[in-house]
Amino acid sequence: MKNLVFATSNPNKIKEANDLLPTALEVKGLKDIGCTEEVPETSPTIQGNALQKARYVFENYKVNCFSEDTGLEIDALDGEPGVYTARYAGEARDKEANMAKAIANLEGKSDRGAQFRTVIALIIDGKEYTFEGIARGTIAHQKQGTEGFGYDPIFIPAGYKTSFAQMTQAEKNEISHRGQAVRKLVAFLDTL
């Protein structure tokens, strides 16, 4: 297998995955296969959304593919924003508003523990597989750094004093939730 479609239109996620996947594997995004519609993600769980997106692409475009869904789960907020991570502050998916809401909701709380959870769903010739990665850490009181995307400026991984947004892409990939899940995906693909 030389081609695999990543069921996303997010160029940051495609770049991150390509940095981790073998160079012999050509990873294409949704635009590359002519998919311009919004891929549904209406499941109440992160794993469910990952599977729903992969199934949609496989069933409608007949290509081997993988998708991922990621959620930030904040301990003191009972796992919020979780499955609503991208839309935490509203349907506009505004990362600045999302981060501001998370920081505001933690006001006065001593527990700032959190984790990023990524689930990758892979469909090869109609068979489904899932791979999970989790990165534990804490939520900063304010944004730190300019790299990365999403909540990276406020997430400080366990054992570090810097946020994901203060790390290089390579440093982040070594410890991130998505990096862990992608490495599990790669190990599986190597067995095919």
C-alpha cells in the first residue's frame, strides 16, 4: 500500500502526520480526492467521531483511509471540552475563544490537570482498526508560545515547563497524543 487518505482538510494535521509517517507512504488529504463537503462528526465520543469520518470517506470515495479525532479533557471541568474541543466556545471554532473559555472556566480551581486524547481510525480494504494516544499535562494560566495550533499555547505536557506551542514540531511529536497514536498506526502499517 503506497497511498492513504487522511480524512481531514486541516493542513496542520496533515503536516504533523506526514512528519511521522514513512516517506514511502503517500498521504493525501480530502481536497486531494475531491472531497470538499463537511465530513460528519456527530458522535458523542472521540473514538466514535474518528470512526464516523473514516467510514464516510471509505464508503463515499472507496479509498483506504484514516481519520483522527482529538479532545482536550480537563480534569476539574469533568472532562470538558472533550468531544466539543474544536467548538468549545461556539460553532465558529475560534481557537482564541476556546482557550479563553478554558482558562476562564478554571478560574479559582487549583486542579489544572488535563490530557489530550487522540484516536486514529484506519480502514484498509473495509477492515477497521483504532489507535489511541494520550498526553497528560496541565493548563497554563495564560498563553505561552506561538507554534502549533489549537490549545497548544495553554497545554504544558507533564514533566515540562514549556507549552506545546513553545516546542518545535519534532519535540512536540515525540511526546504528543497525536504522535503516540500515529506511531501505533505506523507500527501496524509495517505489519501489512
